[in-house]
Amino acid sequence: MSKSKELFSEAKKYIPGGVNSPARAFKAVENDPLFIEQGKGAFIYDVDGKKYIDYVGSWGPMILGHNHPAVVEALQQQLMKGSSFGAPTKLETILAEMVVEGVSSVDKVRMVNSGTEATMSALRLARGYTGRTKIIKMEGCYHGHGDSLLVEAGSGITTLGIAGSAGVPAKMAEETIVVPYNDISALEEVFKEYSQDVAAVILEPVTGNMGVVAPKNGYLESLREITKKYGTLLIFDEVMTGFRLAYGGAQELYQVEPDLTTFGKIIGGGLPVGAYGGKREIMNYIAPEGPVYQAGTLSGNPLAMTAGISTLKLLKEEGVYNTLEEKGKLLEAGIQENIRKVDIPVVFSRIGSMFTLFFNGSDVTDYQSAKGSNTKAFSIYFNKMLEEGIYLPPSQFEANFISLTHSKDEIEATVEANYKALLEVKEK
Ligand code: PMP
């Protein structure tokens, strides 16, 4: 038995399902998870000593690659001074200023410990600020596991949401209305019925959590117009896309400004960080300045701030996002060529350094079309890629991430493995 399998069965004795986050369990690909020993640049190494080219990147944060020397050095320095005080440090202001300078819609920002906390807090703020209770979210967008956001679509367009997990009160779920992503008329229908009740519309401006799906032309602009018309706050959940698609996130790429933005992943440089920010008058509603309560013992802790600061410093350098785009293009060209050669129904979707290979015969524009993907084929593909030393997110409905350390060699090796894996899918 491999060491990973041994460790997994041991973990299952003490941890529900053996993991601290369900997607790690490899259930969707009918396999057992690898236990990771260490990471370096574009690579991770499992406890059995096998080396993989990593496209999970801790689900997004590792844009500089694993264990970047500048981040490690900064963390070592800070660790000598202490890891948490529960009192202000100048590091919090430095990171906050970097976020405010980098993201034009953000005047002030509050640090939390995860993306989940960021979106939960942003919703409370939106409700507190507008005095309204309903939330609109898009089907297939994931915003962490807060009650209001773990909600699935009801049966009709304007029906109220149903709980997406046991333990989410039906009354809570009913406050969330779910509409399809990329569908403005569905949103207009909802606003006709609930024009004065909606505190916020929240979405991933480019989705990663149903796989990578881009907004249709004009979609984000229309969202901006409609929400403004109804006095509803527009929240971009940029936990994945922030500092990833551009330094200023998807809102920089598409030139649409939300009222509030949530962050996570990259701004923590691999340590637990989330944040939410936006217009000054809205952010001033947060305690101790305003009436919306939100707090955290470890929020803004000096280690997490240090990792975030040193990561953003490197991302601010000239040409970083062009470099990522070039890497994305190179991978895309190779994979598109393989798709043509092998000739199977697959769609490659990429924005910058985020991509998904959908085992799907038609274009994917929303959750319903994403769900039409062949998950059995994906599973075969995933397991063959793993055998070939390529570590991908273990589900069809996830984004893959390219880091600055994925060199031409790694990308070529990935394209080669992709060819073999596509052939295997075709043969099975
Ligand atoms: N929002 C988005 C867009 C995400 O992708 C995620 C996590 N994948 C979250 C929120 C939740 O973040 P966390 O896992 O840090 O709670």
C-alpha cells in the first residue's frame, strides 16, 4: 500500500472523511488523495516521493509557485518577532494600502481569515447598509460555506432558494434567490418581483467554481446598471480572480466597478487570509466605526500579512500578467492541437492563468451547460494525468491555475501528458 493510502486510512479515524475540506478527498474522480510532503516552484512532492507538476496551486494562492524564496525569507523574519498579537501592526496597513492602490473600486478593506468569512461579512455589510434582506447569487458560483450562500436554485426563475446543505435553515435559504450566470433577463425578472428587497447581487465575475466560464459581452456592465437602478449593492467575489487575472482582478480586466469586493487566496500568499473592501461610505458601516459587527482574533495576523505583502510586491512588478498570459497561451495552443488530433468532444476554456478542460460537446456558458460535461471521461482523464505526473484539481467543475514558475518545459510536459490522457479517454 502507498504511504498516501496508509495516511488516508489513519486520517479517516480522526478527521471526518479524512480531510479538512471535502474537495480534497478525490471522491469525484474515484481515487484516494495524495498526501503532500512539500512543494517547490511548479512542483509538489507526495509522501511516496513522486513529483508532480501542480495545477491546483493550493486552489489558487500559489501564483508565485510553491515556497517562493522571498516569501519564505519574509516569513522567517516575521516569525522571529512573533506570530500573533491581537493588536494592530503596521503590516495590516501596508497590505490594506496595497489592496486599495491595486483595486480601483476599493477605498477601504477589512482583513479576515478565509474567503468564506469575506463573503459572509460582505453580505452582512450589504444587508446592514441597505436595510434589505434578500441576496441574489448565480447558479454554480461558489462563495464559501456561509448559510446564505450554500443555497441551490429553486424550480422557477423567480422562486426562492433551497438549502444546499443539511443544517442550512430553510428560512435562511429563502432569503437567497438563485439565477443562472450570464443571463440578464432572469435577473430582470427577479428585480421586477423583488425590486425593493434585494440587498446585494453577488457573483464570481469570471467563474472558477463551475469550471472557468467567462462573462458574456456586456454581462457585467448590465449587472452594474441594473443593481444601480434598484439601489442594490453589486459584490464581485474575487477570492479566485483577485490579483490573478490582473493585479486589479476581473474588475480591472473588464472595467466594471462593483460596490464591494471579496478577496482571499493570493492576498494571503498561501497563509489563511480573506478580505472584503469597497466604497468608503459603505465600509464605514463596519464596527467600530458603524453598526455592522464583524471581528476576528487572528484577523490581520502578522504572518499572514507578511506573506500577502511579499506576494503582492512581486506581482506588482512590470510584465507579470503578460508573462502569465503567455504561459496560458502556450498551454492552450498545445492542448487545442491535441484536441484536434485526438478528435473528441472537449472544450478548453481559459482566461489568463485560469483554465478548465470541459469534457463537453458544446460551449459552456453557465451551470446547466457545465453540468452537461461527461464526468466519467473527466475521471479517466484526471487519473491518467496523475499517473503521468500532472496534478490537477480532482473535479470537472474547478479551475486549474498556472503559476509564474510553470516554465516552457513543464508546459510542454503537460501538453504531452494531455495528449496521452485524451487518447485514453477516447479509447475507453
Ligand atoms: N469565493 C470563491 C470565488 C472561492 O473560489 C472560494 C474558495 N474556493 C471561496 C469564496 C471560499 O474561500 P475559502 O475556501 O477560503 O473559505
